[in-house]
Amino acid sequence: MDMYSGHINRLIEELAALPGVGAKSAQRMAFHIINMPQQRVERLTDAITSAKANVRYCKECYTLTDEEICPVCASVKRDHRTIMVVENVRDLAAYEKTGKYEGVYHVLHGAISPMLGIGPNDIKLKELIARLEGDVGEVIIATNSSLEGETTAMYIRKLIKPAGIRVTRIASGVPVGGDLEYIDEVTLLRALEGRTEL
Ligand code: ZN
């Protein structure tokens, strides 16, 4: 990449470090940015820096939000006794899109993976346990059906079951290893309705 100026190389390197961006797309994006009007470049950089400065974890469910408490947790229309545990914000968004789930969420921000060295303390599990001291009727585990997702589900079950709280797992109509966000709404709802006791 030495054929480009140092500034362009730096931009390409930063873009290529983003998830899902290969070296070729990074180059294409870099040249696109260079050719953009100054105003648009400023809008882009401002969107990045202000999102970083203002977005934070919801104090209840740990999704990303602009407020202290996210709109779902703040809503009185939601059933706060039912908590659906998901791996990431994208999974939460997938269930929210169905418009049929009335409970609240808990976002783990990952899954337990001994292979990648991700343990229970590396995801928002302590925070989930802390929430269970409140009035909770059911915990629906909606982690992915990957090895990591199943390991996490079993771990949570072991933690919660002694507390006498109902623990359920979404049905495995969800393809193995499938990321929840790519699954259509009908399948998601069927998985939720067909959930089984753990
Ligand atoms: Zn929340």
C-alpha cells in the first residue's frame, strides 16, 4: 500500500480494522471519503464522535441508549417481570422489530466461550443476577443456538434455578449457529412462543 500517501494509508488501515470491512472495501471507502464534499466528511466524523460521546449502557438492561434508562425499560406498558436475555443489541432489535414481545430485555454483550477465553465475568452476567433480586417472574434465555450460546444458557440456568425463578429457553426453530438478527420475524416469534422450561 506504499503507493498511497501516508494519510490515505492511515485512513485505509483504520477502516480495514472495522468488522466486516476487507482491505478492498477499505480502499474503496477511503477514496470515496477523500472525494466527498468537506461538509459531508464533517457530518460523518461528527456522527462518529457524538455517538461515542453520548451513547451509553441502559442502567437496567445494558442496551445502548442516549438516556440513562432506555425507552423499553422506561415504558410502563412493558411487563417488567419478564426478562429476555440476549447476546447483543442487534438481537434485541430483532425481537423489538416483531412488535410482539411485551417484556423487557437483558443484553449480555457476548457469550461465554472457553475457546476465545471469554468467561462469565467478561459479559453482563453479574448485572443480570443483580436484577433478579427485584420482582422477576420469568427469565427467557434467547442466546444464539451456537456452542457459545448454549454454554451461556446452561450457565445462566444453573445460576438462576435455585432462586425459584422460572427459566425458559427459546425453541430451537432457530437454525444452529444462526445469528438471531438474520432470522425472520415469524421464526423469531415461533421460537419465543415455543419456548421450553429449562
Ligand atoms: Zn433498558
